[in-house]
Amino acid sequence: IAGVRIYYAPRTDLRQIDLALLGSARETIDIAAFILSDRAIMEALASAGRRGVKVRLYLDPDQPALKGGAGRAALVDLLRAPGVQAKVKTGEYLMHLKAYHADRRVLRTGSSNFSVSGGSRQNNDVILIESQDAIAGFVREFDYLWSLPDSQIMRADAIPETGQR
């Protein structure tokens, strides 16, 4: 039986839902993020890696942090954390997902980016789905994206200093 919970910002701080879920993971997190700029969420992912969770991060290339902008230091710290692997989508199509699974027990999806404004100041939603079929579908799609030839490994030392392009 599937459980579904839906939360709406700004009445609910969606960031707190993400922080709690990421903090509860013990084995794996696969996260596809159109925008990842919230330093607290990046720290939660790095902390998961440090406690032995296997974290795979898949990003759209249009991230301010990837260009040396806002969130660069937090992203560099995340990429240096043990257990964290990251890839960037390149090529023709926009990677617009805002979803992850935590230990294959819950799927988080919805309209909210992983940003302060997306989680607490914009009208967005987060949908939590506890369904093995839904989670398996996301894992299959994530693995497909991860394996695409235009998915490039992201390294901390490849991110330019602020102001560089």
C-alpha cells in the first residue's frame, strides 16, 4: 500500500522536510537536482556521505555554484565528502527533476528546487511517496540518466573560483 503526503510552501518550510529525510538516510541517496543552492541541504548531503551513506548527485549544468557563484564553497565541500559522487547533465535536454530517494524507502518529488527560496518563500510543493513501485521507477530513471554518455563526472577542483568562467 502506497503512502502519499503532500506539503505546500510557503505555509510549510519544505527545506525542513528535506533536511529531516536526508538526515535519516543510512544507506543510499540518489538525488536529481535542477537547482541545488541551499547550503543547508548541501551540508546534509555531505554529512550523509561522511556517515557512510552512498550519495549520487545528478545536476543540471546551469548551477550558480558551478560557475563560481553562490553556494560554490558548500558545493566544493559536498563534492569532497567521502561517499559522494556527482555528475552533470550536458547535451540537448534540460535536466529539470527535483527528486531523490532516501534508502529506497521514500521518494521525494515535486516542484520545489533545493534552494532557500524554493523551499520556504515560493508557492511550491513536495510530494513524499512511500511506494516500492514508484521508488523503483525513479531508481531506474536515475540510473539511466547517470549512465548517459553526456553525463560528466563533477569534481570539486573543476569548479572555478568566484568570478571566473
